[in-house]
Amino acid sequence: METTISSKYQVVIPKEARKRLQLKPRQKLMVIEKGGILFLIPQRSIETLRGIVPGVKVEGYRQKKDRF
């Protein structure tokens, strides 16, 4: 996929990427620059991340009161 920076420094995210990543209008993106490469990372709410790792054991972890 390819896009162009406008004279106002705006970038259009191609439709295929928007659909695949389920991006919505006015959604925030985190911009990270590393080694001359820009990464655009969609910010997601905690609620949307709930249950993304089914089957993970949660027993056996220390309680907050036991932490240093």
C-alpha cells in the first residue's frame, strides 16, 4: 500500500488497511518513530482488549498487598 503526505502534512490511510484494522473516524493513533520508520498504532480501550488471551491462568499471582 502507498499513500502521500499532503501540503498540510496529512496522510490518508488506505481503505484496505482501515477495514482490516477496524479503524473508526476520530480514533486516536499513537505515532512512534524508530530508526527512521514511523509506526501508527491504533489506541484501543481496555474494554476492547478484555478476553484477547483466553485460557491464561490467573491463579497463583500475588495480591497487591503482597507486592513490594
